[in-house]
Amino acid sequence: MARPRIDPSLIPAFPNLEFEEAVWACRGKLVAGLDEAGRGAVAGPIFAAAVILPPNEPAAIRELLGFVRDSKQMSMIHREEAALMVKSIALAWAVFTISAAEVDKNGMAKAGRDVLLGAAKALKPTPHHLLLDYFRLPDCAWPQECLVKGDQRSLSIAAASVLAKTARDAHMRHLDLRYPGYGFSAHKGYATAQHYQAITELGLCPEHRRSFLDVFLQPGLFS
């Protein structure tokens, strides 16, 4: 099934509060933006973050507008600065992770849902509504809205993407020290020629997702 598409003209230059404000208008209900990092990697855990921006502090939130965006569109230094801003301004934030072994055991579809739901459940106070980038959480008690290109349209989702990405990157740097030679600090567990070469020389480590490696390890992939 093809992924839903969106007219590019509907994507703002920076994520904004259009969807959050619609929820806040309902008696000030709290809305959480959710996003994940590491879904497509072949090594390391998945991280997800959830962020509740304060509905009654517009001046504080304005500091994030025009600065926080989809984490994939930001440099490492920009992301780190944005993460500190989000944590200082957010009403609540949480990060949750699922290991590579759990991904192999339960499959990516379930792991991807579980990591997002885990982040939402870790929030204090509890949100009233969820905003997600593309994915929907079945059997979830909260009302939810799934947005195509959500990390480029919703400030809450973009903020969550920054926290998930920076937390996972920091963890992958730690794994680089624990499993030297694989280059985890550089490629963060994704499928690159450097990563392929390291596996051919060193074999697999416990952080590799065995269920993801069939295609990656085909001979000649990087020749």
C-alpha cells in the first residue's frame, strides 16, 4: 500500500501550532507530540519521545517557533541546542526505548507502536490528545491525529523528533565505546558502506538486528 501523500504547498517553512491550537481550544486540553528515531537502522534500539508544550505560555513557545524543526533537517549542533530549549520550555517530556533484541523478537511494526505508546504513557501530566507523524496507535485510549509529514507541520511532533534523535545519537556514541570498530558514532547503526565493512571484518555484535540484516549483508551490495 502506498504511503499517503500531501500537497507540498501545505507544508509550512517551519512546523507551527495549527494542530495544537485546535486541541487547546477545547478547554485547554493538553496535547502531546510523538516521534521516533532509529526505525530504519540495522543496529541499536529504537527511541521515541513525547512532548507536551505549555498551552498557556505563548511567549515561551515562540522561542521554539522558527528554530525547532524536523530533526532530519537540522545539524547535530542545532539539534543539541534545540533539545535543551525543548526540555526547558515543555510542560512535560519523556523518552522511551526498545532494544534491538525486542525488535527482532516482536517485529518492527509492533516495536514501533510500543515505543511511541511507551513514551506517551511516561508523560506526567497525562495528555488528553496525541499528535503523531504518520503512524496510528491501535488500541490506544487517547484521541489521536496522524499527520503526513507531521514532523514538518506540528511543533510538538518536531520537538519530539529532536528529543528522540538526540537521545538515540547519544546512546549510539556510548555503544561505539562498548563495541569499538563498528563506527556506531558515525553511522548511528544505519546501513552504510562503513558499517557493512565493519561487519564483514568483525562479525555481528549483540546490538545488531538480525531480522534486518538479510538484504544488508547480500554480497556485492556496496561493490
